[in-house]
Amino acid sequence: MGKNLFCLRCDSLMKYISHEKLQLGKTGWILGDLPNLLAGAIEVAIYVCRSCGKIEFFQPEMSDESSDIAMRKCPNCGNKHEFDYPKCPFCKYDYYRK
């Protein structure tokens, strides 16, 4: 089951939809589906905001060493999330609030 995440657009609680595999790559004209099949897939957790319709994709839980994405730890709730978020998606802590 998903975590409690708040929408970065409207601050409403987001609903966990599911874990899915998204296909990477595209179908080619000459080789057909072969490049698409060789590209693989990425597993994501999907959340949707019931208020504004925003959809968010998150990577499943992974260890800190294997992540290439810059992460930050929220000083308010202690959860880690992507560095470029202006607010913590878990507790809505605003990093730019003065």
C-alpha cells in the first residue's frame, strides 16, 4: 500500500493507485518492436490528486546507495524525497517559507 502524500499543487491528500511497469523505448520503422523490447521497463508507484487531477510517479523504495536522484531529508518529518520539490510531499513542509 502507498504512503500518505500531499499534492504539491493544491495540498490535498493524494490517492495511491498502483505499482506499474512503464515500457521504455519506442517502436522503430525498420526494426519494429525490437528496440522497444530491448529498452526494458521501469517500475513506478502511481498517485493521483482527487482535487486537481495531478498525477505523480515515484520510484519504488530503494536503498540510498543505488539512487542517482538527489534526495533531501525533510527537517519536519524526517522522510527523504527528491531534492527539487519545493515542499515535502509527506508533511507539506515548505522549504521556501520565511
